[in-house]
Amino acid sequence: MAAKVTAEQLHEKLAAGVEDIEFLTVQDTSDGCGAKFAVVIVSKKFNGMTAVERHQSILGNEGVLAEEMKTVCANWCGVPDHPHLSSFVVLTTSCSSTFC
């Protein structure tokens, strides 16, 4: 069984792997089990990127959290493509199977 992922680990990895972060929050929404997280990232890195490109830069096969996504299932809740909102990434993770 894979090691449990913590909010602190995700926060550290995102802080190190995403340039120009203006705001970052990671919250474990699984009561500490490590199967579900709510993540909000605001970064100038995302300016000009489509929602899919933002998603792939974090969760894709080459994304910042690619390794962690092997143990945490992810559902993407992105911000619509809009000039004033393009720097936001909102991620909620969840899984229908239980990792706890």
C-alpha cells in the first residue's frame, strides 16, 4: 500500500514546484486520512494558460503532483477561462474508492 499523502507534503511540493505563487492553501478534507484535499493556488505562472493547461501543469503525467496523484484520486474544479481569473487553480481531490 502506498504511503499516506499529507496536506503539508502537498503544500511543500506545490510551493517548491509552482513559480510566482501569490496564494496557496491545502486542506485535508478527509479527516486526516489523506484521500481528499482542497487546494487553491494563485500564481502568475497560470496567466495565459487554458484551464486544461493549468490542470496538466499540476496533475498531469509531468505535473508538479504527478507522483502524489498515484495515491490520491483527483477531480478538477477549475476556474473558467477569464482574463481576471486566469491565475487561479482550484483543485479538489476525492476518490470513490477508500484509501483510509
